[in-house]
Amino acid sequence: MKKSLLIAVSATLFAALCIFGACSFDTPEPQGCQHTLSFCEQTAAACEKEGSLAHWRCTKCGKLFEDGNGAKEIAASAVAIPPTGHSPITRIGRAATCIREGTVETVCSVCGDVVSTRSYADASAHDWGQGVKTGNVTTYTCQNDDSHVRKAIVSDMGASDFTKEELSDVDEVTVSGVSVSFDTAAEASLPAGALSLSVEVVAESEVPQAVKEKIAGDVYAITLSNAAGAITALGGGKATVRLPYSPKAGDDLSALIVYYIDGETLEPIPADYTGGHVVFETAHFAQYAVGMYEGDVCKTLGHAVFEKRTEPTCTEDGKIETICMRCGEVTRSDVLPARGYHAYDEDGKCADCGYQCPHEHRDATGACTQCHQLCVHDFQDGTCADCGYQCPHDDVDDTHVCNLCH
């Protein structure tokens, strides 16, 4: 009786509570993260790494917020600073010589990473040594290849005197480290008799500030003259000038040029770097200095090209490529057809593809008709067991024994 009464009271009480909303059959929502925020300072982006703006981050759930109170949640993309990307410059990795290719590296000037490496050739990169002077002419022999010889009229006194006749017997005139050579038209235009080439390094105090900000070295005043005065025109010909220059850390060789200087006016001239010199052509002599061009040098002044030759093999084509040393663009490519025949070594093996000649056909002397290797005869009764060659017995000793087949 008591048990039934207890059940009835409980049921009545439960119904009353439900009527007044004290119970619910819906699942209650869980409470959100009680954020613990940590301040994240702004970090700068790197070449290949994102940076971030200053923000707050919850150490529990990882959500990001704009403020320290956690009032405004923000996405990760809102604080990300994109990578800056590399700032490439071009430098010589390994200098080429007249007999060996070198490497040009594209390097990031910010982080120092080598972005790319390519080969280049420089047939003019000789190692001339000391030279031997005879009269007014110094003869240099390349230490890399003694077939390369250069003759020059050399002076370290700021000027060099010579005649047009002497000029025709040498490759160039060198004064205080600056070398000048003349093409056929320029040399023909010069007056007969005594000539003088002078090179002066202009004092820094005499160089306008506007010029100093653009150049990367000394200003050279180059003058060609005779008894009548300065020779300013070269009869439609050109002179090739080599200015001494040692690249500095951070120099971008792809932007290397020469400036023709007229007062505060600078005119860019395309130039190439080779073996410690910056080389350019001019139709007149004046003041010049090495500089770095601000802009696309190749687009403005044209490519600085060298020729790279890949020899054909017995089965694969070769090629001759004209490549820009600055930007790496291949401006021309000509195919050298595959030879179509093997390059056999003395063992009858192709040096290109490794094919071993089977020596299937030999001539009367035992020489293979394909690789021309002579058979090492294995004579049996005067006949070679390998190639069938019949010994003629035309070389016998005093005992009438053949010295060839015995």
C-alpha cells in the first residue's frame, strides 16, 4: 500500500514539474572553449616563408582573434603575409677559361640561395702570364693552351706611343690596365705616323655626384691622338675596350654595363664581363665607367651572347647554341646531325654508345672492315683460326721458320 502511494506521488510531482517547464527532452548545448589568449607578434615574411600580422591565439583551441578579449575571431588568411620571393642577381660561380666552360649562378641577394646554375663559355678567357717584351711589343702565350698567342704594345705610364705600322702587327694596345683593339675599318682610318693612346683615371673630386651614384668603379678618360691633336672619329669602324674590373659582393653581372659619360649625362653601352675585365665597343674615345643598369638590360641593350657547342654522337644529334650570358635565353640553336657511324677505340668499342664491334667481316690482312681493328691471329698451320687469314710466309728466319705464324 505504501509503495503504491509513493509511486503515485512521484508521478504527480514529475507531471507538475514538466507542466512548469522544469524538464526537457532536448540535449543541452555544450559550453564553448573558455579561451586562453596568447599574443603573437608580427613576423616578417621571408623569400619562401610566410610572415604574419600581430594577432591573438587561443592556446587551447588554436582559434585566432583580432583583440585580446576574444571578441572578434579572424581567419588564418587574414593575418598571413605572403612570401616575398627571391631577389635574384647573377654572378660567376666558376670562371670559364679559353679551354673550359664555367658556370653562371642566379643567386638571391637576400637569403643567398642559389636559384639556378647554367654553364657558359668564354673563348677569350686566356691566362696570359708575364709575356716576353721585344722592342715595343710584348708577346703573351696562354698558360692554358700555348697555341693561343697575343701581341700587345704595353705601357704602365698612362700613355703609349706607337706608329700605325706597329699597330698593324699587334692585337691591342694596353695602357695602365686598359686594353684597346681596333677593327679593320677603324685601323684603316687612322693617320699614318706616330700615334699616342693615353688613359687617365679621373679624380673622384672631379666626378659629378649624379655620376657617382650610377657608376661602380673608376671613370677612365681615354684619348687617342697624333701631332695634330685628338682623334675623335674612327672612320665608321669600332674599337674594343677592356676596362679592368673586379666584381664586388652583391654585384649583379646580368645588369653590368658601361656608361659613356658626358658631363652629368650617362649613356648606357652593352658590355660583357670576362676574365677580370668589362668589354665593350665604341666608335669614339671619351670618358667611360662600369655601372649597373636599372632595368631590363637585355630588352634595352640586347643580349650578351656566347656560343655553346654540343658535339653529335653516332646516334644522337649535337647542336650549336647561342646563349645570353645575362638572362640565359637561347637566341639561336642549330642542329649538328648525328654522325651515323661509331667512333671505335683501339679495342673495337664505340666511345660514344659503348657498342662492341663483332668483327664479322675482315679483309685479306685480317683487319675488321667495320672498326679496322687488326686480328691478333691464332695461326694453325699458317691459317688464322679466328679470321681465316693465310700467312704469306714472307718473313722467315735463317732456319726457314716464319716470323709471323711460326
